[in-house]
Amino acid sequence: MHPTLPPAVSPDTELQLAIAEHQAGRFAEAEEIYLSILQAHPYHAVANHNLGLLAGQVGQHVAGLPYLRKALSVAPDEGQFWLSYAQGLLQAGQPDEALDIVDTAIARGLDNAASQALRQQAQEAVALAALSPSQPEMDHIVQLYQAGQHEQMEAACRQLLATYPDSPFGWSVLGTALQVQGKDALATLQRTVELAPHDAQAHGHLGNAWQTAGKLDAARDCYLRALEIEPAFAEAHCNLGNLLQAENRLDEAVASYRRALALKPDYALATFNLGNALLRQKQFGAAADSFRAATLALPDDAEVHNRLGQALHENRNVQDAVRSFQRALQIKPDYRAARNNLVAAYLVLKQYQDVLTCLNTALESEPDDEELHFHLGNIMRTMGKSKEALAAFRRALEIKPDYAAAEINLCSLLHAEGHLEEAIASGYRARTVASHIPESHSGLLFCLSHSVDIDAQSLFEEHCRFGEAFDRPSTAATAEGHVFGNDNDPARRIRVGFVSGDFNSHVVSNFVVPVVAHLSASPGLSLYAYYNNTLEDAVTQRLRGYFPHWQNIIEVSDSSLQEKIREDGIDILVDLSSHTAFNRLTAFGRKLAPIQVSWIAYPGTTGLKTMDYYLTDPQFDVDEKYFTEKVVLLPASVPFLPSSDSPELVRAPALGNGYLTFGSFNRLSKLNPGVIARWAKLLRALPEAKMHLAAMQKDSDIATLQAWFAQEGIAADRLTFHGRTHLGGYLALHQQIDICLDTFPYTGGTTTLHALWMGVPTLTLKGTSVPSHAGACILQHVGLDAFITTDDEDFVRKGIFLSSNIMQLAVLRADLRNRMQVSALADSRAIAHNMEKAFRTMWQRWCSGLPPASFAIAPGDTNKQVMPS
């Protein structure tokens, strides 16, 4: 018998308090109270007994014997005291004395199942002791182990077993010798358990072997048996925690580690493993506390310092994290994980030179380390050194051709630098080696959307491949039958969630803010924001004011986000990122809410069948067969909010110059040799015309574009380049431009709107793919259908016509701001009102059990507000 709780007694209040602490597992507090009682009453039987039990529970079996013996001497008629003392003797390795006590207890009349079971256990222990080797023989093997002489230890164990073939000690230490050499020890440890079925240590060691072999169920059985024999076996609690952590049962793992530490407060390994579990639970502060405690016990353990650094970094204590990573590298200079973590921390702190120093130092000793080259590529890109970044990513891929992260980043950088064909080739390679990584799909799709070499059907099919990989509604269906418990009252207030990585000064927020401002005031809607980014700025704070419910989800897993969305009772969930950076499309693939909607971020389908609707407007002229979503048409789906300090309009530059000045303000990734070739046709047709190109980030961008134009016969003196600047400066540049030339097939959006506000129309080409419709959509809203072309010849023909009608162009320039003010694009109140009507229609269909269907919202009176000039 192994009693785990003190006997039920009715002592004074102080004893009751001690027992309560004891039963709650607060052993230190209980010990303090018991000792206080014994100081005043040394012969208090229950206090002595319970303190003896407590000592055994924390592994101090020998230290507990005097208290158990005194309790028995004070109250020899208390049967439990005899059993507790006998059990204590057994655990202290004194089986002969334990058997004597049990026999005496039985002779005194304590003859029951518990005493007989304990007597049998004591007899077995006595028998085993007789088979055991001498103390010097055992000490010799222990010394070999401590000296790290494991082969010699194995030989000594086998020699010992030749003399004592049934010695549990011999089999146990042989198992240890085999394990530390990486050899199979299962059969050996199973033999130990057969010989010593009541030995908790033997069961614990066998459990470790099973866990190493990946047999978690067998390991669990061993740990539980060990704890049944010895509930105070701290190591078994810790190892059970490791098993539970391996099964991702983190709450249970944490509880096991805490039990181990309650029994053995200085147990460094349990402290470390507790930190690991807490880190995985994203309890970063608590994890840091555990790792910090572990460093006190293990000051020269590099892994402990590295883990502390990770927890500190995640908890936003980046400077302290740097010190932990540095300490880990002092201990172990070639520790790759710590070095990579140090680099990541330096990047957060924008200590770029420290990053370079760290990487270059490491590359001196490890020139073929692909991760070092990968990190070098990232820092070079951050520092604007694209040429060096490309070289670093390519070197990483030379070393490891299937390095997915390097390929994904190479694809992104090639695209950003205007090398579209190379970017697409890289994107296909990335998806091939990492089809399970969503970024490998999204990066490729973003590139393909910019290509003229893919038709609309093929582009749609590529998007559907993303859906095939990440449409996983069955995850929810398995657990819940894919049935949402939302109240299906069609007239009630609708809970609408918005998921975005761009709730900051990103361009998308220019469109989101004015609409959300009106939606937030609607009594029919309750708004929730789920922000997938760490960047916070003035725009973030402004948006927070419109959302009563705000959650940062950058550290939230897809499964946890699914639980959060269900917990919040979201009815309609709106995606504002699609295939752009910081998206959560894989979470949408789980079907997070009854209705899922994609809006504004991306000119095309998500490819997800779990995405129910796509919001756009009639002018966008989408073909539904290229969407997995049902298309909902609003009178206008994109609002335009001009800058409050926009520069004044000026007369058309052509009136003074006598020739047209074309312009482009699009990012470099939209420009490629094909786009330049189209523009060059027009420039060749108008040899006096000039062109300005803005948003240049570095000299190499200019050199690239000059080379592309030169290939088309356009001299550099016809081109003027401008770097990136502030909004006011960017808008003022339009005063030098007569007409903007659009990119293709990924046409302009924000740039086209800003140009119109500054009186500059855009000549665009509308193709068959969805991304090529954005420019035409905006122009139609302000009555500029004449600026929409259908092919290269039409593009050149209309450009020539405009050059012959400069006065007409000048009149239009003076009127464009007014056209913008009275267009549907200017009425954010109406856009919000119509969006709410669309949400209500979607919701009513769901409440009626109807599947998603395409529909249109008709224009209506919404007390239109005129945009200020």
C-alpha cells in the first residue's frame, strides 16, 4: 500500500491548514506549518506522520523516516502509521526492516488486504536484494558512467549479469549503458521491469526507451505505472510531460511539469521543458520566467539561453533577447539556431551592420551554410542592395536547390526588380518544392497576374490549385459537421469581421478607412477587426476607433483563429488581403464563418471554394467563370479619399511645351520589357514627346529602365526619373504630366485615382484577364471611356489623337477633379450603405438555407455627400 494523503483527523485549525496545503500539492507551505506545530508539540503524532509522508513525496525518503517512526511510537494503535513507516523503509532501500514492521503490524491484528500487499512487496524486495551485487561492484559501474566510459560500463554490466543474472540493478544499468550509446535498450529494460515489477525507476526508464522509439502509448503506460508505484517520482512526471508535449497536449504537459517541480523545485530539466511548453502556448512572459530560472541552474547550457532569447523576443523584449542569444553563442560559437535568432533580433532592431557582421563572421568558417546566405539575402534586400541580395539567394539555392524559403524570397525580389519571367520561373520552382507552404502559391500567383503570357483561363486554373491545396473545410466538418450555430434571424444585427494585414499606412487602408467609418455607425452591424501584422501607426489607431472589437492575430494559429471566430459569433468574415502579404487565406480555407467574402486587396479570385463572395462593381466587368466565389456587384466598390493638402491644379504642360509629357507612377514590379515596349511604340510615333517615371527606389532601377527603353530605340534624354517622395511631392509631380500611361496586364489603381484628382487622365489597355480591368473600371466611373484601349494599335492611335487635341486635353484637365467629386467613387457613405445591403442579402440567404449566389445592388438615394475640393 502506498498512502498518498494524510489520514482523516480532526486536529486544531493549524493542522487543518497544513493538511489543506498538503493535499493541494503546496508542499513547501505544508512543511512550514507542520514544523511549526512540531516545534510547539514535538510528539504530535499526526504532524509527525504527515511530515514523514511529505518528505517521501518530494523524494526525501530517508529524511522522512524519523518522523514516521516517531508517529508510530506515539500512536502505535494507529494502523495507518505502521503501513506508512513500512512503505517509507521500502522506499529508503531498507526492505528487511520494512518486512519486520509489516510482520509486527499483522501480528498485532492489522491483517487486511493493504498489509498483505505491502508484506508481499517487502518480501519481493528482500529476495531481490539477496540477488544483488555488492556495493563496491555497483559503485564501480556508477563510476564508469560518471566518467563517460560507456563502452567499459556496458562490458562491466554484462560481466556483472554473468554472476548475478537476475539482478534488477544489473539489467537497469545495462539499459542505461546501451541508451547513452544510442543502442537498442528496450529488451534490457523490459527484463528489468520483469525482475522488479514494483520498481518505479525501472518503469520510468522503460518509458523513456519507448518514447525514444516513438511508441508513445507504451511509454505512457510505463510512466503511469511508475507514478502509481511512486506518486512522488518527479522524473516520471517530467517525462510524462515530454510525452504530452510531443502529442501537442500542452495544457496537460504544463500540469505534469508543474507537478514535477512541486516535488523537486530545483529540477532544472523540468523547468526548461515547462518553458518550452509555455513558449508553444504563446505564454511568452511565463516561458521567459521558466527559462530564466533554468539558466540559474544551467548557466553554461547554450540551448537554455537560446530558448530564453526566443521567449524574450516573442514578448517584445528584443534587446534582452539579443543578450541571451549572444550568451548562447559565447558558450557554443557554432550554434546555428542561436545565430539565426540573433540575426532576426538585430533585424527587428534595425541594427543592420550588426547583422552583416554576424553573418560575415559566420560565413568565414561556414562558407557553404545555405541559411547564412539566405539571411544575407534578406538583410541585403532590406538595405536596398538588390544585386547582392539576388546573389545571396542564388548562392543559398546552389548549396540547397530545394531551399523553399530562399526560392520564395528570390521569386519576390525578382518580381520587385521587374524581372518578371525569371520571377515566374522561380515561383514555379518554389511551388514544386514547397506546395504545402501557402506563400509559394501566392507569390507565383501574384507574378502570373502581371504576365501577358498567361490567358485568363490558365490564370484561373493556377488560382484553383491554391484552393485544392488549402480548401480544408473538412477539418471543421469532422468535429462539428460543418454546421454553424449562429442565430439564423435574418433581421438581427450582423456580426461582421474584417481580416487584414494592412490596417496601417498601407495603400489598401486608404480605401478601407472611409467605408469602415460609415459601417461602424450602422445599428445593423457589429464590427470586429482581426489584424495580422505587428506594425502599428496613426492609421492603425484611427481604425481601432471604428472597431469595438480588435484582435491582433499575427501569432494566432489557423486552428486557434477558427476557435476565436466561432467564439466571437462572426456571421460574415471579410478578407482584405487575398494573395498579398500577411494574408490568412489558409485560415479562410477552414471555413471560419457562415459567410466569407473577399474585397479590395487583389484583382482576382482567391481560388478557395470556401470563399463565398467577391465584392466588385459593374465597371470592373468580371467574368464569373474565372472566380470560385459568387460575384456581388455594388454600384461602386472602391472609394477614393483625396489628400486634404493636395496641390492646386495647373494648366496642361503641353500648352507651354508644345508636346505631350507622359508619366508613370507605378511600382517597378508592374514594369517589364513588355510594358516598356508598348509605351515605346507610342513614343516612337510621337518623337517630340517626353516621359517621366517616378517611384524609383535606387539607381539600379533607373539603369534597368533606361536599358529597356534603349532596346526599343528610346533615347535616355527623353526620359526623366524621380525617386520616391512624400505624398505631397508625389502629387505635385503630376503638374508636369499631361497623360499617364498604364501598366499591363496588372493595371493601376491608386495611382490612376491620384492622377485623376490632379487632372491627369490615364491611357489604359483593357485585356481579358481580371487584373487588366482595374484601370478601365476607374476611368468609366468618371466618363473617360475614350481613354480605354483594346490592343497596342488602339493604344498608339488614341495617344496620337490626344497629341493632336491638346486644347481638348487641357479643358478635360480642368474638369477632372469636379468629375471625381460627383462620381460614385467619391461617395464613401453610399459605398458603405450598399455594402451593408449586400451583407444583409448574403445573410438572409444563409438564414433561409440558400447557397451563395451572385447578385447586384442597385444604386439608391443615400444622402450623397460631395467630396470637398
